[in-house]
Amino acid sequence: MMSVPTLTLFIWKLLGKLLVLFELGVQVSILSNASTFTRCPEVCICTADLLSCTRKNLWHVPVTLPPTATTLDLSHNAIVQLHDYWLTTLPRLETFRISHNKIKNITQQVFRNATYLVHLDMSSNHLQTVEKYYFEDLVNLKELLLYNNKIVQVDENAFVTLINLQKIYLSWNRITKFPFESIQRLEHPYLRTLDLSANNLSSIPVQVIATLPKYIKNGLYLHNNPVKCDCSLQEMLQEWKHRGFSSVQDFIEEHTCKAYPNMFSLIKTFNYNKYFKVCSWNQRKFGIPEVLCRVGESFIIDCNTSFHKDNTTTYRWISPHHELFMYPEHSDQTHQPLKNGSLKIINANRLYSGIYECIAISELQKINETYEVNVTVHHPKLVESFSTSLTTLLGCVVSLVLVLMYLYLTPCCCSKCCRKPISPPQDCSAQSSILSATPPATDGTNRKISANKHVVFLEPIKENQNGKVKLAVTEDFDAKNSKFLRLKLDSESISTAFSNPIMSPADA
């Protein structure tokens, strides 16, 4: 038999070997599980960060999913239910598409701790309600697609925790009433699209919707609903059309209302109908107060609402660039919200022109009002430059008119000054006058015409004579007679030669 020390040593050695074997088994198990965990499902297609399992007739979500996936697409399958905490294996998932399946409800733990999800598409399923706990953990969710389900009711707190939500699509459902008050509380500062078209809304709370900011009205789609025709609703939609909101402009023909409660037929809201004759919307001008200022100036915009006497009122200003300004935490070098609800703009710039919207929220009355101001910041130098250019142009025109009047309309008082200069005789006229000269008629009727009459004629102009006329005579002309005319053709001009009288032999 072994002694006690020997037995103790043997036991310690045995325990050491067992511990080593156990550790090796654990490591093998972990490696095996890791290889199985990261393996792509056989029915799916995996890329670097995309996992697509569409149109595979799946009845449940695959068990093994690669943790590197940022986009998971399970659309066009037959999945009925999502298991609790199933998204914990996908720590990078940002986009999840499970449209065109058969999901009827969502348990409270389905999206537990899924704070990284940004885009969720559950359209074309069998959801009947939207409960408060469905999406409460998706605090970073920006787009929620729930259209083409069978939703009848939406809980008023269903989207309260979704503070980053930008787009909600609830069209083509069976919603009869929507909690617009949850949107009125402005708990979703980034919300830009709320699609409630093609539902069963029988009435729309115009007074509540009228207090919503314009950026929500621009994306609030209410067409294709059997709402009751009402003058207030008609006036609201006409104002939206006048201001060019996409929610009306893009679907003008689809906006209908129910004129008679016992009839199913609908009439088009923007087409003329005798039902709207009693409405006075066409007599109202949808104008917005305007404020004009110059670049570099400072001014204050007041929030003219009915809550000024309510000490619990808070004010939010939305700039034309969708910037939020709220006293005292939201301000910059140009925009400074004041405690009384006004907004001070310092050193105005043309980039800040547009519609500013003030939202007054009364904590006491649990309601809010909106007030809009159209601010136009213009540059004074542009106007001055235009005026200077116009003045210069007018001055030039007037000066030109005065010069023309002086040249052509001023009377001439000096006859010598107004005498027209005598133009030099032309060559052709000089030749014709000399060649056509005839003897004077005073020689008598009995005088016989001499056969050897001397004729003075012009010799053709030659190029080397510089345009001067040279006279020539016949052979029997007596050039020695001093009483005869001596023509100095080479040294005198044409005008000098023509100015002296020509003497005939008879005058001698």
C-alpha cells in the first residue's frame, strides 16, 4: 500500500492532467464553435459586409450568421417570427431588410440593445398594430418602413424614443386614426417624412397639424384617404399648394375627400366643385410677413404668437438652412435667440435670406404655435452701382442730343461764315465749256465765217502733267502777235487760265 504522501502526490498529478485535458477540450470547442459561428449559411450569399438570403423560402432566420455583416437582407421569404436577442450576434449590423414575409407581431426583446441599427424595412408583412415597445431600443434608427401591412392602430408613444428618426413610411395600411399629438410635441427634431397616404383616415386634425413646422408639413403625405370634405382642410391644403410643399404638389390628383357620408364616391380636392363654394379659402391671401435689411445690418425678429403671457413657453427658431436656435444653448456669431422669444441677427449676410420659423411651445397648455417671417437681406452696393450706371448713360444721351442740336439746329448769323465753299471745277466740265465756245453775236450778220478759223482746244491730260490742262492751237495760229493771248499752261493753274479773257484777231 502507498503511503499518504505518495497518494497525495499521485492525486495532484492526476488532477493536473485532468485540468490540462479539460483546457484542451475547451479550446477545441471554442475553435469549433468559432468556425461554425463565422461560416456563411449555405442558402445565403456573403460578401465582405453584406449577407443576402432573399427568396430562399426560409421559415426562420439562419442560426449561424457572420458577425462582420453590416447589411442583412431576408426579404421575400416565409418568416413568421423573430426570436429574442437574435441581433446580439451581429454587432455591426446597420441595415436590416425583412420585407415580404409573414411577421404578425414583435416581442419586446427582438430588438433589445440593437442601438446600432439605422435602416429597418419591415414592409409587406402582417403587422396589425405598432406597439410602444416594438422599436423603443432603436435609438439610432433613421428610416422605418412599415408600409403595406395590416396596421390599424399606432400607439401614441410608439416613436417617442426614436429621437434620430428622419423618415416613417406607414402608407397602404388600415390606419383610422394617427396620434399627431406625438409629432406636435416635436420629439423628433430630424423628422422630414411621415407618409400616411392610402389609409382609412376619416378626419384630420387641422388645428394640430397647423402648428407643425413647415419642414414636417412639406413631408406629411395625406393623399388617398377617405377624409370628410371640410373647409378648414381645404384651406390648409390650398395653402400648402400655394407654398409649394412636396406633400401636395407631387400628388395633386390623388388628394380626395368624401363629400357625402352615405356615399362611397370621392371627389378631387383641388378640382372645382360646388361643395367648396361656401369655403372662403380663395378670398384669403396666404402671405408671410416680410422683413427687409441690408448686408451688415443687425435686426430683431419677434415671435408673434399668443403665448407671450405664458411664462412656461419655450421658443425654437428654425433658419432657412434648417438650423435650430433656442435660448440659451443654441446660438452662433450671427443668430442669438433672446429670452422673450425673439431672434437677433447680427451682421446679416445674403445667405441668411429665406423663411424663418418660430415654434412656441407652452408647457402649461400642452400645445404649440408656429410663426413664420420671410427675411430678405439685400446688398446696397448693387443698387448704388445700378443707379450710377443709369445716371451716366442718361448723361451721355443728353450730351449727344445737345451736340446734334448745336450742329444742325443753331441759326447762322454770319453770312460769310455760312457761305458754302466753292468746289474746284471738274475736268469734264472745264473741257465742255471751252469746246462749246462760239464767236460773239456782235460781229454782224454779213460777216463771213473764216475757213481758217483758229480753234482753241484742250490737249488730253497726260500722267506727267499732274492733272494740269495744256492748251494747244492749230498750225496757222500766229503765236508771235503780242496782242494774242499767251496761255501759261505749265506754270499756272486751270482756274488762272480760265479767269483771263481770250482775245481774237478782230479785237486787235
